[in-house]
Amino acid sequence: MAGAGVAEAQHVTIDRVWPDPADDLDDEALVEALREAGEVLRVNFVSSVDGAATRDGLSGGLGDAADRRYFELLRRVADVVVVGAGTVRAEGYGPLRVSDASAAWREAHGLPPHPVFAIVSGRLDLDPASRIFTEAPVRPIVVTTPGRDVAAFADAADVIVCGAGDRVDADAAVGALRARGLARILSEGGPTMFGALLAADLVDELCVTVSPALEAGDARRIAAGELPEPRALELAHVLRSGSTLLLRYRRLTAG
Ligand SMILES: NC(=O)c1ccc[n+]([C@@H]2O[C@H](COP(=O)([O-])OP(=O)(O)OC[C@H]3O[C@@H](n4cnc5c(N)ncnc54)[C@H](OP(=O)(O)O)[C@@H]3O)[C@@H](O)[C@H]2O)c1
């Protein structure tokens, strides 16, 4: 994950199954559908058919070339990519940098070449000297709770402080991102953060790659935590690459 294998991924075929079946969609067709949403909070995950969000503790083993191609296109259209600190630590995220093709597309569409990288850590358990910050093409944002040593991040990142105890207030955090003009928000997880966004009813879209594998075991699911009641979704599209499905769901609209 995290941008790996993008060059290889550009050559994999992705077809649209529903609506309007079409073979071998180019990047422009895939991106156009993602741009329709305008202001959006979109979440992206990969899952095995039996609901595992990880293999050997990481998502990368579940994703194939189609997942990596789509992962990059989701970043291409985002103003900000938000990731929980658990995923940053587990997946070993480096600085967030899109491919040259994505950067060129963004500049041609009046966007900065790279989206902003926002990392959510209630405990501020992040290293301001890590490559995420020192090699960032755009100054990242750290979202944390009151009372943390934010001075240590003065040179590394902008800091948004909200919430209480160890819990960031998801509503306030998203509001603060939007107040900076970051309208298209992409969350790359993980399950704890997705759960917090769901509980605050902030999720407009869910992209989930269904990896054609059965994992069994006790791997995480894509969402953690509690919801007052199940959240119904509406299907936006079904893409297919070989035996891999790339599903996009959105918030169920009334009527
Ligand atoms: N299948 C996929 O597509 C996919 C995608 C992403 C991740 N994953 C997997 O998920 C696993 C990580 O799961 P995770 O649940 O730990 O991921 P996570 O949500 O990225 O990380 C949880 C951590 O993020 C911070 N955080 C998230 N929401 C917060 C909130 N509302 N308030 C305050 N802090 C918040 C906290 O950091 P602090 O502890 O620093 O306070 C928390 O401990 C890894 O194995 C990763 O590979 C899979």
C-alpha cells in the first residue's frame, strides 16, 4: 500500500460492471466519477472476501495492482489525506507524495501538486524528526488533543488541537480541515479512525477493494468501535479487475 507499485499498477485493466458497463477504463474516466462528489469525506480500505483488513498485520498483502492503481487515483483527487497514527506506525508511512502523473494532473486542474497529509494521534505519539515531516512536499497537519507537547512540532507541521483525553473530536477535526479549504477529504484508515468518523456520521463515501482471498483467523475488520445503529449505504459503482472488485458506496440519501 501507500503508493507502492504505482508504475506497475498503471497497466492493470479495470472495467466498470455497474452502472453503465465499460471495459478498460482510463484514468480520466475513473477520476471523473470520483470528482463528481465535490465536497466529500471518502474512506478507502482493502478487505478480503471474509472481511479481513490485514494479512500478517498489514493491508499491503491484500491489495493487488488494481487496488494500487485505484489507491493512487483516490489520492490524485484529494485535497487532504487523513490517516490514523496506528496505520502510520504499522504500515511505516513515509512522506505523502503522489506519482508524477498525478502531480501533473493536479496542476493541470488548478490543484497543488500533492495533497496535504494529516495524521491523527490523540496521544501525539509521532516523531517530528521522521521522514513524514522532514521530507514532506507540503507541510503536513497533525491532529491531536489538548495538553500535548505541540511545540515539538512547530517546525514540522501545522497542528489542530481538539477533543478531550486521548480522543480527538472527529467533527471538530473535519471542520478545521474544511475551514482551511480542504474540501475533498480522503481517509486511508485505519479501523479505529474509520469507527470514529462513522460514529460522528461524517462519512459520505466508502471505497472498498474486495480482495479475492479468504483469510480466516482474527484479523481486524475495516471498522472498529461502536455505532448506535447500523449505517445503511447505497451502491455508487462496481469496478472489476480480474477477480478483484472495487466497490464504492455512499451515504444513503432519503427517498
Ligand atoms: N485494509 C486496509 O485498507 C487498512 C487501512 C488502514 C489500516 N489498516 C490496518 O489497520 C491496523 C491499524 O489499526 P488501527 O485501528 O490502530 O488504525 P488507526 O485508526 O490508523 O490508528 C489508531 C490510532 O490513531 C489515532 N486515532 C485514530 N482515531 C482517533 C481519534 N478519534 N482520536 C484520537 N486518536 C485517534 C490514535 O493514535 P495514538 O495512539 O497515537 O493516540 C489511535 O491509537 C494496521 O494493521 C493497518 O495495517 C488496514
